[in-house]
Amino acid sequence: MRGFRGIMVLGMLMSFCCEKASLPRDTFPNRGTVSVLRNGDFLQENIRINGTVIKYNGKQDCNIFIIRERPNDSIERRQEEMNFLGIDLNDQIGDTLCLSDTDIFLPEEDFQCVGNAYHTLIGGDVLGDRYKLQTGEDHYLIITEWNAENFTVSGKFQASYVFAEEKHETEWMEDTVRYTNGKFTTTLELKE
């Protein structure tokens, strides 16, 4: 009986002393809604949107991030991320804005179009496959509403991407990905 009690006490001490593993902190929490077709299939689960308004030198730019968590049966987090960068919310409401490929690590200083990047992430923070906008396709972003008081923005988008490297880092991704009929609303975080 003493041995059993000893094992019980030891087990309880171990459970209190051991810290449980947790998923990495989510740096892009969901702050809105996204509705979109991906290769013709409606995405309604595991997709979130987030964004920032950056003010500097009297200028205000918006960046929007759409993240899709891929279903998987392992601990590895599989994600796809689409970025719209350098949007001038005050001057471009209602305009059909072209998209331009942007390297996520070295964005251009002055965008002729809205900067755009599409890539996969492994484990939530390791860059996987990179894609570029597919030539000959219609890519756009339209800002339909902008509320400067509560930093809420709505819009529509469409983009087609083609794999931009020689070999896939992620076996679960296609060579071509098309997003159509995209609509979103999100509340942006102010960064000054």
C-alpha cells in the first residue's frame, strides 16, 4: 500500500512540475471575415484575416494578410498566406487596383500597384513554397469601404498564382492556385 501511495504522490508531483507543450503564439489573430473560392472550392473553415494601418511621414498605408490553416493530421502547422501591401486607403476607394509581385523580405519602396505575396508557412513561421502572380490572368483588389474612425476596411479580390521555385518544400501544395470571388471585411491594427 505504501508503494502505491508513493507512486501516486510521485505521479502528481510530476504532473504539476511538467509544463504542457502548447502551439506557437498566433501572430495573426482573426479580425474579420473572408469569403473566397480557391481553385473553385468555397473556403469557409480555417481562414482568417488581419491587417495593419501604418502611418509615417504624413502618409498612411494599409497591409492585409489572409491566412489559411491547412487541415493536417500531424503537429506541423500547414498554412498558406496571401499579403496585400502598400494600399492607400484614402485615395483608392472603389478603384480596381492591380497587383504586383513583391518579395516578402525586400518589399519595394514605391509600389506601382498593390504589393502582393503568396507563400506557404510550415509550423507557423518557416517559409515553405513561394508563388508569383500568373501572367495572363486578371488580378485585382478593390477597396469597397473604409472607415477611418474604427479602422474597418472591406473589399474584393482575385488572384492566380503559379509555383515560383524548382522544387516544392511542401508536398501538399498545387503548382497553380486560383482565388476568385474574394470578399473581406477586417478591422486593422494601427501602427505609428
